[in-house]
Amino acid sequence: MFNKYLNHFFLFITSRELLILMGLIIIGTSVPMFIEQFLFIKHCWGTIPQDALIGEMEELIDGLAGILVAAGVFFEERETIRKLATRKEETHSRQLYHNEIAHHNGMGILLIGLFMEIGSQVLEMPQRVINTDGIEMHIITLCFILSIFAFVILLDFVKDFIKTYFKDYKPHASV
């Protein structure tokens, strides 16, 4: 009986509707983070920002990166989670297409999140280990650019999942 509920839970969390909702929530919550990063870069470019401000940006970047990594792993493993619930290989073309969308976009935001975490960790290192004096703004700007790419990938993810309501799509042939 517990397996039955667990299977329903796995199917629910990997459903098209919930993944679209998750994508929209991540997009919606990341907009204020993008604005904050942009304003920081705009106001601090060409200056030496205070350590407290750099620390805030490092925390913001690290938080966004953590969200991207977690979502990326979850999206990427949609097929595996569904297999836990169904105990069989799904052959329905829409489910195969959803798996493909989730895997590719999940991998994209996972990688971007990992690179952003590297940037935030470099900023967090003691100056005696890695001297980032003068390049903090470049690292923060690079992380901002990466977060914009993640935003675009998330929009593409949501768009592709929504498109499947209107047309049945076939997965691309594997090479």
C-alpha cells in the first residue's frame, strides 16, 4: 500500500503540470535576484565595493546557484524518477519528449549553477588563498551573465513543456 502512494507521489512530482509550475516559480523568484545583481553591477562598476556588499552578492549568487543545481538535477532525472514509479520503460512519445526536454534543460541549468557556485566560492576564499582584489566585479558580472543564460534555459524549458498541450512531439533521434 505504501508503494502505491509512493508511486503516485513520484508520478505527481514529475508531471508536466508540476514541472511547468516549478519552472515558473524558479523564474519568478529569480527575477528579483537578477535585478539585484544588475543594480549592484551598475552602481559599483569602476569602483571598489565594500566587503559587506561583495559578501551580500556572493550569498545571492550562491543561493541562486544552489537553486539552479537542485532544479537541474531534479529535471535531469525526471525519467529515472518516473521509472521508480512505473517499473517499466515508458514508450509514449509525449513522455519520451518530456524526458528529453527535462534532461537537456536540466543539464544546462545544472552546469550553469555549478559554474556560478565556483564563482561565489572564489569570492568567499580568504585573500591570502586567492587574491581577488580588483576582479570581484568581473566575477560577479560573469555570474550575472550565467544567471541570464539560466533564465533563458528555464523559459525554454517551460515553453517546450507547454507546447506539448497543443501538439504531440516526437523526441529527437539519439546519435
